Amino acid sequence: MRPPLALLGAPEPDGAVPLVLVLGEGPCLLIAGALVAGEGLREPELARLSAEDAVRLTTGVVGQHGLQPVPSHVGLHYLLRVVEGEGATPPEGWDAVLDAIPADVLTSGRLIDPLSRQPQGPPAGPPEAGPLLAEDGELRFGVEADLLSDALEPLLEALQPPGPDHAQINALVESLADAALDAGARLRWTLALEVLTARALSADEHELARCAHQTALALRAGWAGRAVPFVRGWVDLALRELAMLALQGQLGPR
């Protein structure tokens, strides 16, 4: 009996990606947490367990946080990229984890990029967003509360009679999209969208993979938030939701 090799989840609003990785066949090495570029493995869980327990655990969490099976080398590649990346802090017990993984497996995890056969240059035009913007989907680009708070007053001004002032609202969307995609968010979401691409390819979700990969390449190339439909679209929705609350009297200027 062999446990699922790896599970990757849908990126959370801040770009963290849930991961469950099982290596070996008994006792198995289980590594779980959230991959966060620039930070490492958030809320890490490291454990040894039997193959039967690994099957029971991994089977039970499939679907939670969007966790889907992927090949082990995919999960290991992104785990190593995050934990060994610049600015990351390895979890306690990480040396023991490395000692438990054969050297050739570690080397392949570090060197074999699951997206090496995908296009490597940024798209010629705005990357497709498609399923990345589905309001009833599992993905959402989160806008920090402080940025939305700062946007409230100019948003209310743009909504005053004889408004709405669409030019002012459009300018607000653009400036907020640029601010929301700061250096930290760009780093986290570049990795998150690459992971999402690999996850989608494993599930034969080709439209999702194409849109996620194009967007990741645009972020890696340094495109501003206003030029990335994935970022701009979610920022626009966040402002619409903020405007609705304001018009319903649940919010007001500071």
C-alpha cells in the first residue's frame, strides 16, 4: 500500500499554497504546511508514520483547501524552493528531513522544474485571466485591509452626485492594483501561480494552467498590478464590494 505522493492546494488570498507531501513507504515522512515565497513553510508539520496511516491521512484531506494529488517531484520541487529560498526560515527539524531524503531525490527536486517545458518569456499582451477571476471559484487575490481603508474616502468622493465619476474610479483601481502588488505580494503570487500551473497541468485543466502560467510570467517580468488582469480584476471587485457597503451605510469616511 503506497500513500499519495503529494497534494497541492489552491493559493490562499495572500498567495500561500497548502501542501501535503509524503515520502517513502514505511515509515513514511510526512511534511505539511503552507508554501509562502520569502517566508518558508508556514505552520509546518513534520512527522513519521506508517504507510497505512499516511493513506488514511492524505485520503481524508483531499479536497480540503483545494488539495489535489500531484507527482511527488512537483511537491518536493516547490517545497525545496520555498524552504531554501532567500529570506526563508527552515522549520524546526528540517535537517532531519533532508537526512531522510535520498541524495538523488533531493537533487532531482532541486533541479527539475515542473514547468520547464512551458513558455518561459512573458506574454506579448495582457495575460489571460479567465478562470482566475471566477467569483465562485477557489482563487482570490486578496487586497490588504489598510489599502482598502485608504481607498474609502476617494471612493466615496467618486460616488457623490452627479457621479459616479468613472474616470476617478478607474484611476483609483489602477493605483490600488499597483499598491496591492507590492514586492512581497509579487514574490508570493509568482510562486503561487507557478504552483497552480503545475497543479492544473496534473489535473488536465489546460485553460487554468495557461492563464496561471501567463500571469506568473507577467509578475516575474515586473508588470505593474494595473497591467495584470488577475490583479486588476480582483482589486476592481474589492472596490465594488467596498462601494456597496458604503452605499448601504455600513461604512463611512474616516
